[in-house]
Amino acid sequence: MSPLDTLTLSGIRLYQRYLSPRKGFRCAHVALHGGESCSAAVARIVREDGLIGGRRRIATRFQECRAAHHVLHAGSPLAFGTSGPRMRGVCCCGPIPIPFRCG
């Protein structure tokens, strides 16, 4: 395991232990499909393939999570393309919370 992989896994563990429980929402992929969260899935991919070797699988997982987010919010007054406000928040994918504005 490379130093980058070790650092990535440490960041994911910190996120899972200290940030994730306080953010107020859960991974959209888990909410829709069940199974493991994106942070757990990325940690598994990094352990199996390394961060560089697993980058395609990681990107695919984040795309699936974003699609799950859209499915879960379809029909909501906060959904994209409706008269309600646009979604704002923090991406639940990956070890570092990333502010976003959709729409």
C-alpha cells in the first residue's frame, strides 16, 4: 500500500468517525439501494486497487450516488427543475466535505 493510499484511508476514517455522524443526512446511494456507504465503498476500493488504480471505480460510485440523489429528490419541492429552491449542501461522497450548489 502506497503512502497516498494510507493517507486516503486515514482521511476516510476521520470523515466516518467525526464528520459523517454530524452532517445530518446519509449517503444517497445507501438510502436508495442499501449496502455500504460511499465512504465505505471508496475505502474498500482503495484497499483493493489503490487510489490511483481504483480511480475509475471510485468515479463510477460517485456518479451512482449522484444519480441516487436525483431519484430520491424527484417530485420534491426542492427537486431540480421545479419552482422550489435549488438544492444546496455538502457532498456526502469522499473523505472531504465539498460544498455544492446544484442547478
